[in-house]
Amino acid sequence: MASRVEKELMESAKNVPPGTFRFEVLTAAKRFKSSWTELGSLLVRVRKEAAYEQWGYSTFEAYCLKELHIRRQTALKLTNSYAFLERHERDLLEKPPEERPAFEVVEVLAKAEQRGQLSDHDYQAMRDEIWKDERPPAALVRELSQRFPSPVAAAPEPSVQLRRYASTARRFAEELAQSKKVPGAVAERAAALADDLEELASAQLASA
């Protein structure tokens, strides 16, 4: 039996021409529980191309909430988690949906990277341990959450803060570089800023 949200999505789809990109996103939203990477990929594209503006929405968040019935926080989790896999595990994205990583596991890793707790080097050192583990996703999530706990309200250590800034700057620079609306010179300045922050973060770690 279809849920309320599924019924609302089906109703919305009636007013969108089949075969269009907008229809594709609506359809993916209806089945996102079984294939979160598909919806994550499409939402990254919607945001990058600002497609929501063509569809009558002023912001990406408003589009997700009103048309897809996805809250802002959920949309961010989906796009950030998909972007993590796109950066680190493109091969996993080529697998059938049922063989791709559980959303909850990738979400913990993506958040750890955002907070500066997980560097590229750290991830490469532990990736086999994660993806070859045959435990249920819930058990992996518990272990990873303990390994990468959410920070307390107190100000983070300078090295962690710098790594977080560097990670955020790099993701932002990569997004700008792929956007058709951003001049190349602007994207280059963003990439240079990311380089500078990564250098500062490395220097801080070396002196710690």
C-alpha cells in the first residue's frame, strides 16, 4: 500500500511531462529508500544546474521540500553522502543498487570528513576494513560513530578546525568547477583557496 508521501509524489508526477529530467527526479524520490544513490546523484545535478529555478522554485531547499517532500537536512545528507562516494568510490556506484553501500554508513563517513576527522589518507587506510566487512550496516554505523564522534559544543582544536575548513573549501571548489554558471576564473580562485587551507592544515599537523 502506497504511503501518503508516495501518493503525493505520484500526484505531482501527473503534472510533469514523462521523460523529462524533472520527472526523473520525482520518480527517483518515490523509490529513494531502495536506491538512495540514484536520488543523491540527481539532487547533486539539480543543485549544480539550478534546475529548480526553471521549475518555479527560488531555492534548492524549497524545491526538495515542496515537490519531493524531502526536508532540507535530508537533502543535504543525500547530496553530501553521494558526493563522498563520487570522490572516493566511483567503482561502488557502478554496482547494482542492491550492492551499493548503505546510506547510513556513508553518511557517517561523509560527516567525519566534513568535520575534519577523516582525511583522504585516513580513509584509504581503512576503506578495505569498511567495505569488506560483512556485519550489518547498523553495527558498522555504531563502530564508525564511536571512532568519529560528533564534536562537543566547545571550540575544536585548531588543527581539526583547519582540516574542516580545507575539506569544505575543496568540496566547494569542485562544485564550482563543475557549474556552468560560474566563470572559470572564480572556480580557479576557489581552488587556490582550498590549496592554501590544505597547506595550512598540513603545517598545523606537522607542528602539533
